[in-house]
Amino acid sequence: MTLTQSAIDILSRNDRGGFTIPTKGLYPYQWNWDSAFVALGIATYDMDRAWGEITSLIEGQWPDGMIPSIIFRSDDPDYFPGPSRWGKTKGPIPSTGISQPPVLATIVRKLTEGGSVQDKARLADVFDAIYRWHAWWHDARTVDGIVTTVHPWETGRDNCPEWNLGLDAMTVAPDLAPYTRRDNKHVDASFRPSQEQYDKYLTIVQFGDSIDWDQRRLTDEGPFLMADPNLHFVLLRADKDLRALAAELGKPQAVRDQIDAWIAKGEAATDTIWNDELGAFTARDMHSGTFCNGFSNCSPLCFYADSGSAEQWGKTMDHMTRIAAQIEYMLPSWDPEAPDFEAQRYWCGPLWPQMNYMTALGLAEQGHTDMAARVQNDLCRVIEKSGFWECFNPLTGEGCVGNNFSWTAAVWLSWQHDKKLEGVA
């Protein structure tokens, strides 16, 4: 069986009748940015089902516009924290009370490029929901001009060492309700966040539930508040793609003007996360103003968002070149020279497929074709070596955490499809 057929089979097995789970057991629900990437992969062989993945995600949108990070269509006792721990959230379907990186507009634009009349009609059907979600980010999560996050889970990079700044300043709630983790039943605990981190993750959840998931209060009063290069650059890129979609649909000028204002705000905020001492874009604690002092796999998303100065891009490429000389498989989620680098612990070192996808795309668009090819080819090499894992050890290529993983299969399918379109063997 070819890897392409294996990828299709994985997405089929993870289909739960209209939405796709990341992988069986460990992640039994629909995850936000996972579903966006899944749609990208499914579109290579079933466009109807790809659009269905997008509309099923939008079904969980809250009245305020937020699309949550997880949609709970059931209560699986084998997963924690499930809907009961999140309390009474405000969406039409039980969900988490936080969001995830808004890649959806970018994926939808990709699906409509060269699409049929029917695809354009589907775009029209989902545009307003995506626009409302972007408005939510700019209204509910913006502090001092930059989009922020209230929870490491909202960034999609759960235990990245960048979050230690904000987590170390927190205390665990003295009345934190007891709980039993389920993630360590499915995978080696050494691959997953620590127990102390989990206590603080649940402290934030408990605070959110205590304020009835008032999103502005969660941002302004919550125990954790950081600016994240991943959220910042993903949203800025998505705003630009949303602007193109608005023009394609002939949306009213007021809508296009609003998106232009969001883009201008985002461009102006890029310097907020520039760590001049390190020479890289890093996370920043918004309570103290302190920068994280590490290069992550979202630092080079400045190319993906087409944002930052020539000097900033040059220093970012210097880091990429330095790391590429030390690592067998690009792009590690954390600097291999950092003392807290761990090659197999979730976001402390492993290579992540969706991050390689965005990074390679941005590098190619900005003319850094050699590094783009390295980032793309290295992901393909680890898939060829180890299969479709959630993430990979960047030193050995060994798969980490969950196997038969949906977004890994989806990225593979998208790249193989693009190669065929370009006539590349």
C-alpha cells in the first residue's frame, strides 16, 4: 500500500460521520485547527467531504463568534478534561471555553483557488462565520494592540517552554477540584506535559467556569496572559486571506475596510513580540512585559504572515540556518541548544507537521526556497521512515505521541497533490 493510500485510510478511519478526530483513543473529539488541516487533505480526493469538515467545525461557534478549541459531541469517559470539567459553556454544542489558532480562512482560500462554482457558493456560506471569529479575536483577546492568549491550550502548543513565564507566575487554585488524567493512559508520560503544568491548566479552566466564560473578563482578569507568535502570525495571515476572500465575494466596502483595519493593527503589533536581545520573535508575558528567551517553530511564521522588517527576517533565517546544521529533521519545536530542549516531549522539541506546512509555505512565498524545501522534505522523510505520527523526534525521526494522526496524513496528501499539479515526480 502506498503512503498516499495509507493517509486516505487514516482520514477515513478517523471520520466520525461528518467530523474527523485527530486519532483514536487519545483525542476522541473534534479539534479546531486539526479540522482545518484535515479539510486541506480531504480536499485532494473528496471536495464535498472537505467542505463538510469545515461546516461541522463552524456548527460549534458561540454566539459571540468564538469557534472553540474542542467540540464535544459526546462525553467520552476516557478523555480528560471533557465537557463536565469545562462547565456550562455558551456554544450550541458542549465545548471548551477557549479557541485555537485561526487557520481556517487560509485553508478555505486554498480550497477555493481554481475551485468550481459550487466551491464559491460554499465559500459564501461560511464567510460570515469566519469573519465573526476573526472579529472575536480582535475584540475579546486583544490587549495593548496585540492578540493574546489566556491558556497554553489555546495556542495549540500546550507545554512549549515559552509558557513557563506565565505559568511560573501563577499559583494553583487552592480549591482546585481533584481530577484524574487520561492522556498518560494512551502514551508514554515522558512525552506529555508535567503534572504541575496540568494543575495550572486546570486552574485557568476553573477560573473561566467561575466567571461564566465571559471572554473579555477571562482576558483582562485571568491568571495567564501572553502574546504568542503562533496566534499573532496565524491570525495576521488569516486576516489577509480573509480580505482576499471578501474581495472575491464582493463583500461590502465596510467589511473590507474592517479587515484592512485588523491587518494594519496586526502589522503594527509585530514588533511587540520581537525579542531584540535574542534576535527572534518570541512569546511575551503581558502581565510583566518579559520576553521568552527561546526560538520556537512559530518564530519563522513571520514569513508565513509576510510581516516584520528585513533585519528581523535576516536574523530569523540565521537561527534557522544554525538549527538546521544541528538537527537531522527540521523544524524542531524548540531550540536544540536550549537547556529545556527535549526531543520527544510534545512541544519541547519534536517536529510538528502542521507547523512545517505553514513554515515551508511562508518561506517559499518569500523566496527562501532552499530552506522551504528542507522543511518540507524533512517532514516527508520522517513520514516515510516512521509513518503518520502526531509529531516526530527531530534527531532520530522516531514518531511521538499519537499514531495514525489526521493532520499528518492531511499535510502529506496536500503536498503530494500539489506536486502532481506542478508535474513534480
